[in-house]
Amino acid sequence: MNEPASDLTYFALAATAAAPAQPVARPALSELPEVLGSRYRIERLLGVGGMGAVYRARDLLREQFGDPEPYVALKTLSDDFAEYPDANALLYSEFALTARLKHPHVVRLFGFEVDLPSQRAFLTLELLRGLTLDQLLAERPDGLPWPELREIAIALLEALSYSHGLGVLHGDLKPSNVMLADDGLRLFDYGLGQPVEGLLPGLPRLCRSRFAAWTPRYAALELLEGGPLSAAADVYALACVLYELAGGRHPFRRLSAKQAKAMALDRQLQRPAQLPAHCWNALRTALAFDEAQRRVCCAQLLEAFRRPPAPRWQRWLGLGD
């Protein structure tokens, strides 16, 4: 990757994006106000990530017109990131990517706005209620039985296959970015995502060579070595999550791919007892450290998890899985 023309920030726009305009002085950020955009009253913090925070907020306009459920989730960048000139453009990039995804298992975004008095950019999105997969795993340390695992895996694979089909890469797949909401699974937080090469060329992007934002234990080896985000990197992260759901533990002792490869932990991988044999070949391939050996896509993983196991009598006779 070529160095970006602008050297403003350590998460500057990447050279593959359109050339940024010359920086313009902007007013200093103030503290996060109680009401953003003269419309959204912040009620409480829901969660904090590496770049931003998500709050429960009340939409005062919807409340004015009698909506009995005027609540939304509101995401804004943390103070450390929000003060930089590129920050609003990067948050808009997340909005532009996710807003293109219309799928029942991908979080729904409502809008992108900038609160002018505070100079805070923010996203509004559907307010989800339920357990994230990391919370579920804390309650189920031995993993999930096959029927429950299969239901979650299919929904998650459908969401990511759909995203990849539209040229959108997630970039930060992990249990805490998947929720089992009241009305079904949701994949969320495309903050580290990006479009595939050639799609939305003018969209701002993080310069990955300057910003190590990956979650190490779910990041593919090529990302840790400075390579670009790809569909194959998403597949590796997803495979780690599916393995964890099946067996209750991370496939590589919660170590990074670089550490795990140095210890040859891939040679010790075993099929979780609750995972049918017909899913193991695809999942094992998706867990390959080397990108060239990770010869499986989301659609192929989805096909494997959709296929029911062979009846027990067929397995006894050696006619099935």
C-alpha cells in the first residue's frame, strides 16, 4: 500500500480512497452533550469499543408524535478519535457501508448526522436487546448442542455471505459483535470494514499500515503481518467464532494467529464433539493460517452447516458422515 498523501493522523485516509480535501480548521470538540442534533437525548451508555461508544438514546421527535418506542442506539467516536480532522469522514464510511446492507441478520442503520454545536458526528441505529455471543459463551462454557449451534451459524453465515456478495467486508468479526436479539441474530459494528477494491472508490478508509485495529485472537495472519483486509480474513475470524460456539473454547487458546502458528497449534486441532463431521472439513479449512490454504468461502461454509447430518444408521454402516 502506498503512503497516503495526507499525514494528518495515525488513522489517516488510505491511498486507495479518493484524495482528501485540504484540511480545514474546525472548532474544538466539547463534551458529549445530553441532546445531539437537537433530537436525540442520551440516556445511558450501552458499550464501548476500540474507536467509539454506543448509547441508548430517546428520539424526541418520535416521542413528540406519540411513538410508544422512541428509542434508538446512538454511536459516536471516543474523544481520542473524534478530535482528529478525518474522524467524521471515517464514521460516515461505516454508515455508507452498513446502510447498503438490507438483511434481517445485519443491524439496521437509520442515519448519519453531525451535531453542529459540539462538532460530534454520530450514527443512529436500531436498538437491540439480547445477549451477544461472548455473553452466551460465558453462560455456556461447554459450547452449544448441534441444533442451537446450527441455527446461530446459519444466520451468521447468511449475514456475512450477503455482505460479501455486495462487496462489503466486515473487518472485526468476533463474538461481541454478534447479538441474539429478540427477533433474531444481528451482525453489527462495521467500523473497521471496507468495500472490496473498486467499490465506492471515493469512500474514506482507514490506513491499515498505521492503525493496528484488529482484535488479535480473531485476526487472520495476513492482517497481523500488514496485509489488506479480504473476504478470506473475514472467513478466518468467522471460523474462530463458530469453533468457539461448538466447543466452548477458542481454537488456538485465545492466542493470535501469529503466536499459534509459531507453536504449531493448528496440528492439535480436533473436531468439537458437538460439531457434525460433515461440517469439520470446511471449518478446518477456514481456520488455516495461510491465506492461500484457506480455500473456502462463506457460501461453502453455509452449505455445510445447512446440510443435516446423515442418520445414525448410515454412519454405523459407513455410508454417511
